[in-house]
Amino acid sequence: MKLLFEIAINFAANINCKKDGCLECKTCKTILKGKNPNLYVLEPAGNSFLVEEIEGLIYQMSISSVNNEFKIAIIKEADLMGSLGGITFNKMLKTLEDPPDEKCIFILLTEDIDAIIPTVKSRCQIFNWIFNSNGSESYNEKFIYIKNEVENLLKSIISDRKNVFNALNFSIKVSNFIPEFSSEIVKEQKKAIEIVRKSGFDEDEINKIIKKIDSNYERKVKKVTNLIISYVFDIIAAYLEDIVAAIAGAKKEALHYKDNYNIIIENYKLEDINKYINLLESVRENKIYISNEINYEIALDKVILGFVQS
Ligand SMILES: [Zn+2]
């Protein structure tokens, strides 16, 4: 999110600067500092955006800009917009679709594009960035570990279609990955709380801050969970695509996992192809709704059982 925000804020400076984004002039400097009258940065408080802050943003974008420059709204963690209340959310959608004037630019930031609800996504132009440096080494290692584990589990499931027990174990094993990822977040949270406790503020103030810290970290854990589940769904989708392709007659070389070709041909039949196409569709749907508090274990069980039952 930090790098994404940097890109957004530099873009904002660039677009309003009279000297091609010199980074030196008053416009550039005030925007980069986040203290420009035409710049609005919005971020969620805890698990969602505050209705009054969204309302405030909609109002700010509706009044005329200072110096006739662009009014730029940067919304961080825009994937959490889906949890907004009805009227405000509809107002926001309307503003995105039909901005008050030609000086409005809305920049929505997210680390997980699939978590942006389709009605918002369809109103946006999408740019993707992949940051190699995002996350620590151990974070990347953990993802490789998950990838290997999930692939091995799925391979054993498609190799033994009669083994329902094996399939039902999948979601349990996946949920075991989450504490491994979130342990660092929990450690940070404890540290932050400790610092606040030692701060010398009065009890009421301390409790207020701790409550805020807790809800911020709760959100972080939820995001990591969503990221992992979304990643697992991607691997499942690749497996399903392979099944559909192979039984429809594709060559081994066309598969994501070429080594699985013979296993698929032995265990899956062309007459069931519609079932796997539907399953693939439901994986994509589940991915979209992950952020809307779906019970991912039930969702995973449902999909994985589709691999074994005929
Ligand atoms: Zn400038």
C-alpha cells in the first residue's frame, strides 16, 4: 500500500504541476506532503470507511477546485468500500460514474483487485503494478510454501477421486496456513500496545488508542487471510482449467501443470465437462466475494468436493 500510495501522490503532483511534475514548485511540494487544498486522501478507520468521511469527500469533490487545478481524491484500501452503508455507497457510485465536474480525478488503491466489488470496478480504469520488493523475504518464502502444499494436496485429490475424506481435509489444511502468516502481525500488534501502555497517557486515552490499534490489526489479519484464500482459489482455478482442457482434448503442453495430464485423463471424463466449467465459474465468484466475509472453509469444501464426487 505504501508504494501504491507513493505512485498515486506523485501522479497527483504531476497532473497539477505547471512544470511537468517538477517536484519543486509549491503545488508539487504541498501535494507530496498531503497538504494541498485540491487533494483529498481517504483511508478506512478500522474495518471500514466512516460514512461521514465518504460524505465529506463527495461534498469536497462537488465544490469548485482551487486555482482551477484538478481535484484529486485518493482512496486507500478501496476494497473496503463494499462494506459501506447503502445510501452513502450509492452516492459514491453515482459520483464515480458521473463526477460533479471535469476537474475530478478519483484514484482507488487496492492490493487485491478481485476484492473490489464489480459495480465499482466497472466504473474504473484499471492499472496493475507488481512490486517485487513488496513484503519481506520470509513472506515470499511462505507463499512458495503454500503454493507447494496446495499443489500437492490437489494432486492427491485428483489422483484418488473416491477419497472424500481427503477432499474434506483440504480446507482444514488451508486454514492452518493463516496463523503462520499472521503471527508477525500479531507480534507487531502486541508491541504497539505495549508502547501505548508505557506512554503515561490516562487510562481512558490508552484504552481508546488500544481499541483503534486492535481494529487496525484485525483488519490486517483479515487482509492477509483474504490474500491467502484468493491465492489458493487461483491454484484451484488452474487445476480446473487443466481438467476442462485435458478432457476436451487439449495436448499435455497446453496445461498449467503438464505432469498432471495422465492423472486427469485417467480420472476425469468428457461427459462431465459442464460440471467442471460450472465449478470454475463458482471459484471465480467466490474470489470476488472473499472480502464480503464469505465463510471460505465452506466455499473451499464445496469446490473441492466437486473434484471428487461424480
Ligand atoms: Zn511542480
